[in-house]
Amino acid sequence: MTTEEMIRLRETRLAPYIQLATGLIGKSRSGGGNMFRHQLDTMAILVDYGYIDSILLKASIVHDVLEDIPDFNHNSFFSIDYEGHQVYELVREVTRHPGEVKADFLTRIHNEGSWNAKILKSADRISNMITLGFVNDMEFVTRYTEETVKYIFPMAEAVNKYMLMELQTLVDSRRRYSDAFSRIKSEELYIDSSNFI
């Protein structure tokens, strides 16, 4: 990060958005932690990749509030600062519509989403794929990993090849994790069944 970028980042008012995201603290994640931490992790991934656009960073901090806080008042965005409307629009882009199935949601972002929506969704998925290493439901791990290949790889390829490379590495890792878990389960079943022979 250059000094100029640091100054731009210093002038970005993130604290009010962090306060808005604290409503996610009570929402736990199956891989550990909570949804509030996930918001900040997603923002850190964006900064790690050199993104310091204020609207993108603000949206990353609150990207799950519309979906995961019941009865969330979207007008909260508008009173924060002059970028609140743009932040809200970006968050809406990466939020599932009522009744929208996951495949249609991800396809919509890929086909119709803004550049920032695709970047944000890619960073979000990197965070989720890292956490996936702490999930023990192998059916979910496999499904989520293959969903990443089908829907997120093309999105990341369109906006940032380095994010794509990290996602590819994470997919390879999660596939190995799932395979190893399956082998261990098979061995346990064999040992259990041999006790009855």
C-alpha cells in the first residue's frame, strides 16, 4: 500500500458501517466465528488485493445485513454519509432476492452485476472457502466447493485473475480435505464392521 493509498483509506469513514454490521454479531457460522467477523474478513481480503475504493469497502463491511438481519431498516444506509445510497445499491446487488434460488442469484451477479459486485462476491467467497476448512459436513463442503467452480470461478476470472488463483487453490485444498475425510470415514466403517466378523 502506497502512502497515497493509505491517506485515501484513512479518509474513508468505515466506523459507522462497522457499527451497522454489529447487528450480525449474534449470527454464528457453522465453521466458527460469526457473521460480523466475516464482514470484516471480506473487507480485509479486498484491502489485501489492493482495493481501497470507499464504496466497495463500506459495502463489504455490511454485505450480509439485508439478508441476515431480520427486519433490517435499509434507510439506515442513507443517514450514514453521502455514499450511503451507493453502498446500499452495491449491497443489494450481492443480496439474494426473496424466492431467488442460489444458482439464479450467482448467475445474476455474473451476468448483470457491476464490476464492484463481482469483486465483492469473489472476496466474499474467498472468505467463505477459507472457513469451509472448519466445516465437518462433507456433503455441504463438496456442494459448496463445486458451486464455487461453476459460478464463482467465471466471475473472478472476469475481474481479478489473482482472486481466481486463490479460489482455485482453495478449491483444490477443500477437495483434498473432503477426500481425506471420506477415506477416514470408510476406514472407520471397515473397522466397525470387522468387529462383527
